[in-house]
Amino acid sequence: MRIDWIFYSVLVSFFLGAFAQKGISQELNISVTVQAPNSSITDPRVFKTMESQIEEFLNTTQWTSDEFEAEERIEGNLLITVTREIDASNFIADFTIQSIRPVFNSTYRSKLLNYKDPGISFTYIENQPIQNSSQKYFDNLSSVLTFYAYVILGLDYDTFSKLGGEKYYSIANNMIQALPSNVALSGGWSPAQGVATKRGRYYIIENVFNPRMRGMREAMYIYHRKGLDAMYEDVGKGKAVLLSALKSVEKANNAYPNSMMVQLFTDSKNDELIEIFLGADRAEKLRVYDILVSIDPYRASKFAVLKQN
């Protein structure tokens, strides 16, 4: 009897521990800030409730079937800046989204996403549920947040295995395809909205699945897993891998000029690449400079530091 009781106790403890661990295995750890500097209609308390509710939604929803330890959760930031109040429950805001990836055997954290999505129109009624919209459209705020949750996952998984984010990008793509027509034709969801600049939520997913961008996605894996993650062993070899990844990015940019995916890459990596290659030999620095100016000419003056002796 005692043996049976001990076995039962251990079994119960095991399952309780497993359930407790599963309860903290959500994938995201996003810090959310909502600011409304020009607000004159809405009670400021509403924005604080919005902030905490969005943060809870992103960080407690189970987005994948994978289990994450607490320290493995994907970190990031979401800044929502309300630029216009239509009334006390309808707003237009800029969403600035960042996600961060740790580098293996290092305290360094590398930005994966650093993007400002402007002019998002949404309705928010205090304490009304924000819902996972991967299967069904509820409202624009829920859809935008769900979309970026899966984009963050897609980006992150792409850096740990070649094209590893496919499943999560596909969910984001299916969301766009299933939007009601009045929503699909507006505010960043439509190709027409960003046709001149090829920017917006539609073009993030269009780039991901465009065959001309396949090399760009593969370069994300090479850059992070084969390059950054290996630098603790051999810095010189790591830099050589990063340079080879940059050449793939340049090739993708030539195949698809002004693509959003390449711009997202340089928006998140420009400071990092300057810092890494600033101490390289002159020939390597000049090669990196040429590539960076080729794929991001608007930052040419910033990259010019790499031409200095």
C-alpha cells in the first residue's frame, strides 16, 4: 500500500508540475506602451487599460504547439501612439513593433524587427475582449495584433532553422486572405494602400512568399544561426558568414528592388552591422559598405564610417 501511495503521489506531482510549466510556456514576452499625447476626449485611464489588456493578450495567448521555457520567450516592444481620436472608442494610431533575438553564448541581443506601421484605425471599448483572429475576423485591433504575433514568430523561427517560420507566416497570410472585403481593401491590408512604396502588412507577407525573396529568408538563418551564434567560437569566421549572408541579401534586393523584407532587415540591422564590421580589415569594411549602400542608399551617410581608416 505504501509503495502504491508513493507512486501515486509522485505521479500526481509530475502532472501538476507539467501543467504548471505549461501554464507559463507562452511564446511572447512583449512590453506594451500606449501613449496619446494629444488626447482631449478619452479618459486617460482607458489608455492604461488598453495597454495592460494588449500586453496580456500577446503574452498569455498560446500561439504555437511548441513549449517554451520562461527564458526562451521572444522578447519585444510594442509602442502604440494614438494620433487621432475620432470619438471615445475609435482611434487612429501608429504601431511601432520590435522583436529581439538572443545570441547564443552571449549577453548580446539582436533586433529582428523594428517597424512602424502608421495610421491604424481601430475600435477599443474598455475591457472588451481582444481575440485571437487567426481563424476568424473579430475587429481590426485583434487582427493587427494577431498578425504581428505571427510575423514575430515567423521571423524568429526563420533564424533558428532554414525557412522555419513557414507555418506562422502561412497563418498570417491566411488571415489576410480571409479578411472581410471592406477591411481587406483598407489600412495596410491592401496592396493598393502601399502600391507606390510596396510597404504595409500585405507586402510583408507578399515578400515572404515571393520566390525572389527565398534567398533573403535563407540568409536570415545563415546570418543568425551560422554567423552571430557562432561568433563566440571564432569571430573572424562569424564575420565571414555574416558577409556571405549580406551578399545573399544584396542578390535578393537586385532581384526584387525596394522590397519590404530587405528594408525591414536594414532597419533592424544597420547599427549592428556597423558595430560588428567597424574593427574589420579595410577590404572587408569596404565590401560591407558597398553592399549596405546598395541595399539601403538612404543611410549612405551613416554607413560612410566604414570607409574610414
